[in-house]
Amino acid sequence: MFVSVLPFITSYLDDVDRALKAHAKGRGLTGSQRRWLSFCLMGVLLSNTVSWASFERCGLRGYRLSALSWMFRRTKLVWEVMFQASVGVVLERYGLGEGVLVVDDSDRRRAKRTRRIDRAHKIYDKKTGGYFNGQSMVFLLLVTDKVTLPVNVCFAYPDPAQQAWRKEEERLKKLKTPKAERPEQPAFDPAYPTKWHQALDLIRCFRSAHPQIRIRAVLADAWYANAAFMDQARALCQNTQVISQLRSNQKVRFRGKERSLTEMFTAYPGVTQRIRVRGGQEVEIVVSSARLYVCAHHQKRFVIAMRYSHETAYRFLVATDLSWRTLDIIQVFTLRWLVEVFLQDWKLYEGWAQQAKQPDEEGSSRSLILSLLLDHALILHPQQTARLKHQQSAYTVGSLRRYSQGEALVESFRGVLAADNPQAQFEKLAEIIKTVFPLAPSCKHMSGHDLGRQEPTPSLRYRAVEVCAWD
């Protein structure tokens, strides 16, 4: 619980306010917007949810549930602009001028029936091989030499016409229907962009908001390894390197002969090399590479087959810039793992993936941005700033959250002790806590319930004897 907002959140919102005024020529945060945002960020920090009821309890009714919900729906905040202003604050605070962009997507499981949860749809479950109902998001992360921070995000939703066509296509294929008799694939609908289209939009938006940042490379997994995404991402980032992965059965052409990647690098096995993973530990890898014509891309790419010493199967990297060295491409691509660390921290400690009940389109998008604003605020925490200023490893999100919870508790005690009448202030606080956290009756314990007779009836004993005799 908290009775006052922690100083680092107040300072963070001051910086965001200044950035908004510089961007929008005086249109910063109003006083009510700043108070509401600071209360909500404290609520996410302490409750690990994006729930107005939880915020009301944590803040000891400093804001009522109805007021929190009203501000969330009615306040005239331009959320996307505010989020980019927050990104700019982090970049300016640490003097960041370059970095690596990482694209990835993540899913959030929802209930089986979600009438008002925006963009909820059937998603393939990689763990079980089945499906679940949930939301899918595309994230854009910036990895720098100091911090890793989310810089853009959007919700993904498949095209219903494409889904219906694929389902029918699979059914007809099982029936061995000739291709000429199967329906043609529907045309691309701009209202339902694919994930790689959305990733390009995220990059375009980030580049427009922060053109001063030099992008060293763009990293993505095999889902984005198509020619259109790689070429357009390269162009958006001023001809930078774009690295992704290819499937083992993709065709390449070498010396006039087409073969799969597996066949190609079986004929040209790798050699043992040592690389430094994410600037830290050195590990041994087996690697082979060549500049090959990738048939699906209709042009030459830098293709690398690599595996760690304990692995048996190769993974295949593909890069657009042919002038890079093999080991440099591999070492940069190891940074892609950081997006997995970010997603794990975000899901565990920053509220939205734990519990977020806001319905409709604005409910999903705004609550998601609110959660990511907390990530930026924690990056700018004084303890984190001091750590990074002295070139030391940054603190984890989990430890910063626990530290901040302790800070909030100490501030509550400090407020009581600093009052003119500490005893009266303490009693007032105790009464508020009793009201905010009422005790509720339990249906598990049977006290006060009529459980009925739990013993035999003497007049029915003869019936039991007769039944046994009949058997």
C-alpha cells in the first residue's frame, strides 16, 4: 500500500511532461493527468496488475475506482505520443545515440469467451500443439550499450478471410483435390496487416520520432525472414544490416545448382570458432558461411550455418549486408535473446500480463502502454541510474520492484511520524486499512450452516435387513 507517490515516479513524469511540451509546443500533462498517471504507475508497481480495484486498495482510496476508470476513458491523452516522449526521455537521460532494433511477438492467454477483449482470437500453442484464446502483440526493442528498452508495440490480429481460406485449403489437400479446383488465396487486406507489416510500421514510427538514433542492425526470428521485410527494414534504417533466420529446407543456388540449406552445408561442414555471447562469456561454435543466392528472396544473401558445441543440428542465419564478417553477424544476432528476457520480466513484474481487465480497443492498448511506461520509469530509477553511471551491471526489474515496495512502506511510516499528531494519524491510517481491506465470509468452513442429520434412522433398520435377505 502507499499514501504518497515515490519521488522517482514524480521525477519521471516531470521529464515526460517537459518532453511533451517540447514536442507539442506547450501541450504537456495537466495537473490532474499527472496525479492520475502517478497513482496508476504506483498501483501497477505495488499490485502487479492493471486493475482499478487493486489500485484503489493499494492507494488506500486516494483515488476511487470510478474516478480511475473515468480518467482512463475520458482523459485527452495522446497515448502513443506520450509513449514516444517517454522513450525520448530515456534516450536523453543516458545519452544514447545508437543501438540495435529487435522485433519479436508474444501471446497473452485470455478466457475462452471474451466478448469485449479487443483483438482476442484463436492462437496456436507451441507447448501443447493445441490452441487457446488470447491476444498477440508485436514488440520493438532497442538494445544499446547501457539499457534495453521497449520503443514500440501493437496488437496483431489475423485476417478472417485468410484463416478461412487456409482451413479450406488444408481440408481440400487432404482430399487430394487438384490445385486448379481449389479456391484462390484472398488478396491482402490492409485492414488486417501481417505481423511483418506491423513490425515495419513500428520501425517507421520509431525512426520518425527519433531520427537521431543510429541503427546498427535489425534482428528478427524466422517469422520475419522474407525478402520484403528484410529489404524494407534495411531501407527504413538507412541501409543497415538486417539479420533473421531461414528454415533448413529453404533453397539456395550455388554454382548453378539449387539445393536445400541442409544439403548445402552438409557438403561444406563448419569449423570450430569462438565467439563472445552478448559481450560476456566466450563459447565455442561450429560455423560455416557463404554468400548465396536465396531462391525465395530472389537475390544474394549472407547465409550462415551455426551450432553450439553441444548441439547436433545447425540453425541458419541470413543477413542483407554482404560486407560484414561472419563472426560479427553471429555475435550481433546473440542480442536477440534479450527480447526474451524483456518479455519474461514484463509478464512477471509489470502488471499487464498478470491481470488486465480493461475491455474494448482503448482498454487493451492504453493499459498496455501504461504497463510499458512503468518499465521506462524503472530504467530511470535513481539506483539504476547510479549503477549505470559507474558502468556497472544494471539491476533486474524484479529487484527494483521489491526495492520500490520497501520504499513505499517506509514512506508510509515517514508520513505518520512527520504528522503533527502521529498517534492520531496512525489511528486514522488503521481505520482506512480496515475499511479498504474488509474481511469476507468463507463458504469453506461450515460454521453457522445446517449440515442435516448424519446418523441412521432406527425405524428404517428393518428395511436394511429385508434388502440384505433378498440378496
